[in-house]
Amino acid sequence: MRPGSGLTPSFASDQRIRQLEQKLRAKEERIIVLETENALLHLKLAAVMNQRITGKTSSEESNSSSVPYKQKKYSENVGPIVAQLYGAVQRLKQDMKNLRFSVLAFSMDAQHQGKNSLCQILAALQRLQLHNESMQIFQTKAFELEQSLHEVNEKYQKEKQWRKVLHNTLVELRGNIRVYCRIRPLLSLDSSPEESIIEDRQKNLSEKVVCATDDETIFVKSSRPGHALTTKSFQYERVYSATDSQVTVFADVCPLLTSLLDGYNVCIMAYGQTGSGKTYTMLGPHSEANFSCFVEDKPELGIIPRAAEEVFRLLSEKPLGSHWVEVSVVEVYNNEVFDLLAKDNYGRTSGVKREIITNKEGRSDIPLLTYEPVEDAVEFLELVNKGRQLRVKHPTLVHAHSSRSHLVITLTITTKVVSDDTFATSWTSDHSHQKLVKEHFFNSPYAMKDDKTPFSSRASSPTVFLNESTEKFKQMRTKLQLVDLAGSECAGMSGATGALLRETSFINRSLSALADVLGAISEQRSHVPYRNSKLTHLLQDSIGGDAKLLLVLCVSPSQKYVTETLQTLGFGSRARQVQRGQVKKRNHLAPSKLNKT
């Protein structure tokens, strides 16, 4: 019986028995017919014999001569027929006998097969029952293991979060620089121009030598010409693979913005070679269009626009009029500082060269630097976009939109804080006073009304207005510095010549000066060479321990740039070892001179 045929052994046996019974009935009917014919023949024989006896006297004499002939003729005709009938009857009887034996044997065989099939079915049912019981046991164990795994995973996540909290606390106490690393996807610039598209794709698969093994470790396979194949791994606070989105990156940056409103300065900078994705990480896609829109509408927006929206969201939860926000945008180009929000005599925004000084407090400052007041993220991003369009960019063999300068965007928050001894009296009618002060601030001749006279330095910022008008309030100023560093590059690979080569030289020297400053701080030297570069001089306060500093390393996964990648990762490892001491909260506030009206 073929499996899956749908016929059971008992059904086949019943069919066979019915067929044999039909044959048996046919044979029995045939026997009855033959016996009937035999009886008829006997009757005919008896009649003939009767006629022969009765007609013997009358025709004995006349037929005496013909009787032997008729008997002989009759014997010759009837004898064979009778013999044939007798033989047929005997054969039918034998066939019936054989058929009965066959039916009996087949019936016994069918019963035997039925019993065997029933035993097999019972055995299969027993095995199925055992299998079901085993499955239930396995399912119970699997459920218990799944629950245990879930509990272990929850414990692991809690321990992981707790470990991160402890690590961040240790970072806070030591003043370490937080270092994140982001691997960009493979791009067309990772291949040679003369290679075909198919060769590019096949080669790119084999050229991907940088990968994230987990969210804290990056793995590099180095097979540089003339060197043996080496593998290196680097660990940082967070590592992002090529598939991680801008949203994922910002989720880890966001907690620093809370620290900003808690009274800490914050600095976020992107470091890496040209074309490694620094500007994309900090600002978003390359576009001359204004990106001043909400983050939800543009999932590719970078850290800067997302940070602006988050800061203003947090500020919206503060009392009205309790804070003022200013923004400045500068670039360090060829070791010179340019104010990208300064305006010429015609009211047009144009980059104006500025100088960096060290003030009496020992902090770096830029006199006459333009600080524009902003009320929301849209205004902030419009100003950033203006500065972004003035930023120096030139195409190279490595990147079609290579930034040739370091971009530093500073968002300064001045918060009005009530003195402890006057808290109960000074804030009773503060809402109306805040509205009055805010109206005075934004309608003052120093405010940027009709784009005529922006704030040109801190000396003309609204914080000075506060200092001159109240004695019962203190002010706290914190700043968020967002830095998109120009990319380090090899002149031979970028194809830089002439003015472009000069730019490359200044970029590499300023980044080298940044590495020297971090090395000096790490080795706790008595002298830290901040003034070797305008970049390090500008970022002196942030690098030196006055801010929570986050360094985002951007690297390419391609074998083509493995040397630059290793240099970037090495820079990040050295930066991670820097211990600057605990970052100080901006709680040393000077009383203002404003009298409450």
C-alpha cells in the first residue's frame, strides 16, 4: 500500500473478499446451470429408453435390423456430451473448492493484516501521545528558558545601564573626553575612477575593512602595501555602524543638552578625514537650501539642527522671560578667525576677520564677535544656514564638497536666577516683569530690528542690559559649542595644488595642534600649547576642562582610506585617555544691577 494513497488495509481486504464472493456466486450459478442441463439430458435419455422399451414389441420385427444402428448412433452423440458435462461439473467443483480455500486463506490473511495494522496504529498512537507529552515538556522548558532569558536580558540591560551610569560618573569625575565613533557607508568615492561599476561593487565588498563588532568596539583589518595583514580593535563610549541613523546618533547626544540647562558648558565636535561624514553627522546632507525645519520632517538632519530644537524645547518648559539665547557662527580658515554673521555697510552678511584674545579671567574671547538673539530653533537654523553658505568649500579628488575650514557654532544661554534671600519677594510679580524686560530687550536699539544693528560683542549683549538694571537677580551664562572640524587629508590623495594645498597645510597643522594640546593635557604638562593654533585657542575653554566635551570620530570603512582611519581612531583613543578633572558647574554667579520695577 503506497503511503498517502488514502486506502487502508481493511478497506482493500473487504474489496478483495467482495470480488472473490462475486466469483464464487458466478461459479455456483454456472454449476446450477450445468446440473440443470445434466438433468434435462438424463430425462431425455430416460424418455428415449422408454420409447425404446414400449416400441420394442410393435416394431421389433420391422426395426430389428435398425435398432443396433440407432443405439450406436445415440451413444455416439450423447456419450461425449455427458462426459463433457461431467468433466465440467467436476472442474467447477474443484474450482469451487479451490475458491473456498482461497477465500478462507485470504480472509485469514486479511484478519492477520488487520490485527497487525491495528497494532501498528495503536503503537503509532502511543508514540504520538509520548511525542505530544515530550513536546509539552519541551514547550514548558522552552517557555521557562524564554522567561529566564528575558529576565537575564532585563538584568543585563539594567546592569549595562548601571555600568554606563558608573562609567559616565567616572568620566565626570575624571573629566574624560567622551568619544563616539561613527562608520559611514561605502560610497562611490571609495573606488578608483577607471574601475567599472561591477568591479567597484565586487571590490567594495572585499575592501570593507572597518566594522563595529558591538556598540562599544570597532574592528579594523589593515593590509597596507608593504605591511603584513594586521587586525586592530578600538573601544569607545559608543560605536555606530553604517546602518545607524541620525536619530540613533542624536539619542546618545541628547543627555548632554540637559546638562547645558543644568549649568554646564557643552562642546560637541566631529573629527575625521575629508569625506568621512563629519558635516553630514553635524549638519545633515549637503544642500544649499535652508534646513530650518522640524526634525520630524527631515530624518537626515544632523546633530546641530536636532540639538537646537531640543534646547528650545527644554527652554520652553522654563518660566517666560527667564532666559535669553544668542548665537554666533565663526570659521577658522587658514589659521584666521572669521565672523560669519557680521554684516557690511549694506546690511549684507559677510565673513569678517576677528582676533582671539585671552581676557582678564584667563578665558579666550573674540572682541566684536556678532551675537544674534534668537527665540526659537527656526531662527537659530536660519542664522546657521547663513553662516554655512559663507563657509569655504572646494572640491577635491576625495570629496566634491570638501569643507576647507573649521566651523564653530556657539549657542549661548543667559539665565536669570533669583537670589536665595529675595526669592519670596522678587518672584511674586515676576511674570509681568519678565515680559517687560523681554520687550525692552527685543525692542531695544541693540536688538536686530529690520536687520540693521546686530549685537557685535558680548559688551552689547542683553546680559549687559540685565547687569545694568537689577540688583536682586543673578545671571548664569552657559554655552553650547558645536564644532564641525575640517577633514585631515593627504595632499597626494586629494590632488590639492596651489591655494588648495595651502588650505590643506593649515588644516593639518591645526588638527596636529589639537592633538598636541590633548597630549599635553594627558601628560599633565605645566604648559599646554593652546596658542599654537587659532583653533585650539578658540576652543581652549572647552578642551581645557570648562565643558563637557564629546568627540565624534567619523571614519570610512574602505581599505582605500585605512591609513587615515587608523590615524583618526588613534587620535580618539588618545583623547579618551585625557583626564581634565571634574567639569565645574556654572554656579559662580555675579549679582546683576537691575532694580525690579
